[in-house]
Amino acid sequence: MIRLAIQKSGRLSEDSLNLIRECGISFQTSSYRLKTEATNFPLEILYLRDDDIPGYVQDGVADLGIVGQNVLVEAGMPALELEPLGFSKCRLSLAVPRAAGYDSVQDLQGKNIATSYPQILGDYLAERGVKANLHTISGSVEIAPSIGLAEAICDIVSSGSTLLGNGLREVETVFRSEAVLIANQNMSAEKREILEQLQFRMQAVRRARRNKYILLNAPTASLDAVKALLPGIKSPTVTPLAEEGWVSVQSVVNEDDFWHITGQLKAVGAEGILVLPIEKMIA
Ligand SMILES: Nc1ncnc2c1ncn2[C@@H]1O[C@H](COP(=O)(O)OP(=O)(O)OP(=O)(O)O)[C@@H](O)[C@H]1O
Ligand SMILES: O=P(O)(O)OC[C@H]1O[C@H](OP(=O)(O)OP(=O)(O)O)[C@H](O)[C@@H]1O
Ligand SMILES: [Mg+2]
């Protein structure tokens, strides 16, 4: 049995639970129970505050955890990271009141900055030779300038709407973050084996999310152009259509390139383009 710590409730919770479920692992959830056992995989899930997760994994109370890189690095335990998980992408940024002048980070010399990330911010400022007074607060950091607590803040930004709503403007990106899988470094051989199975499944789920299955019809004369646009995993599958001079092509395309490639496929004569989600993708 391996123990995985995830955030009880917050920005990481839903995506963490979805990832485990998409790995084909079944378990019950209830808002009162802080621990559940999977029914078809040797996994126990612990529901914790995200700030506590790196420490628990470091100490071996949990074998694995899912946490934001921002929290991991702030806790001073970056070595626990195993792999990025592709969700809860955000950045840690410095922001100042919209009307305040700002040319460079040197302008923060001697200023008061409110943040929940004094370690990451402290390192960032030290590397640039800036000495500022950091005020550590654990939440609602964006309020600090308007109540006279600080001249600048450093907090998590995603859409930017919290900054906008509080009259602030983003001036520097200090750190980029996403959710990561972390692991205790002294696991038993048995636990390592379970971890490998879990990572294999997580990678198959992530690969599938990044790709789409694509099916289309094309004139045989355009086949070389279509093949060049859709290299696929090894190469595309090509089958003749009942109608002479046409083929059906099946392949896999990266989600990021998808719209761009479909435009080019149409331009070389492709028709009836179908795009399907992939559930699992094993390399
Ligand atoms: N707006 C956002 N968009 C994307 N990811 C975010 C956003 N805000 C936070 N995150 C990521 O999700 C993590 C958890 O954020 P959340 O706001 O739920 O933390 P919290 O309030 O500290 O929760 P807890 O109660 O568990 O301590 C952050 O550490 C960060 O990595
Ligand atoms: O750029 P935005 O999309 O507005 O997101 C940024 C906000 O999201 C997070 O807070 P959250 O909403 O999770 O609330 P919390 O402060 O209670 O953690 C973070 O602390 C920012 O305040
Ligand atoms: Mg927290």
C-alpha cells in the first residue's frame, strides 16, 4: 500500500482527484473523511492542507504528494519533485498599485512587500541585489497596499482578475508553477514498484490529454502532403475509400498544433475531418 497526500479543498483538489480517477483507480470520497483507500489499486489517499504536504512526504508520513511547485520550493524541498502534472498552472508575481511608477525591480529597494512566499521572493530579490522589507501574510495578500500595509505585493496570479479587482498591476514574474507529483526519497522496494505503476498510468493519461485522434478523407494525390502534416506516433494509417482516388487517413495530433494543422489539411484537399479525444496513450 502506498500513501498519497492531496489537497483537501482548494485549487488543486479537483484536478488531483480527476487524475487519480482517470488512472482507473476507484475510491469513495466524503467531505468528512480525511483518508480513503482505493478499491482496485494499493493506494491510500490522505486529504491535507497543501502547505503541510511537502513536510509529510519528506518525513515519510505520506509516500507521495500532489502540490504546487510554489509551495514545494517555498518549503525548501525541491528535490522531492518527480514529475510535473500539467494542471494548476500559475505564476508568482510582483505587483504594485496601478498608479504607482515602476521601471525595474530596483525601484523596490527599501520598500515594504507583502507576500506568502518570503523564501522564493527573498531569493529573487537577493539575486538582483534588492533589499526590501518582506511582510509575510498567509492570505488575501492583494489587499495589503490599499490598507497601507505595503507598497507592493508578491502573490499567485493566473487570470490576473484578482490583481485587477484590487487596483494592482503585475510588474515582474518571480516564479512559474504547476502541480507536481512528489515522493519520499527512502521508499521500500515494494512501494517503489507501486509508484512505477502509478507513474506509468499518470503518464498515459497526460499523454492522452495532450493529443487528439484525427480521421479524415483526402484525395490520393494529396496523400504526401497530408502525411507530412500528420506524422502520427509512428506513421499515419492510410486505407482506401470505396470511392476511387480517395483515402482515409487516421493519426494522432498534438492539441496545441491542432487548429493550425486542420487549416493546412483543408488547404491540401482534406474533407470530413473528425477529431476524437483519446482516453489513454501508451508510448
Ligand atoms: N488562481 C490560480 N490558478 C491556478 N493555480 C492556482 C491558483 N491559485 C493557486 N493555485 C495553485 O494551487 C495551489 C493551491 O491553491 P489554494 O488557493 O487552494 O491554496 P491554499 O488556500 O493555500 O489551500 P490550503 O487550504 O490547502 O492551504 C497553489 O499553491 C498554487 O500552486
Ligand atoms: O489571477 P487570478 O485568476 O485572479 O488568481 C489569483 C488568485 O487565486 C488564488 O487565490 P484563491 O482564489 O485560490 O483563494 P485563496 O486566497 O483563498 O487561496 C491566489 O491566491 C490569487 O489570489
Ligand atoms: Mg495553503
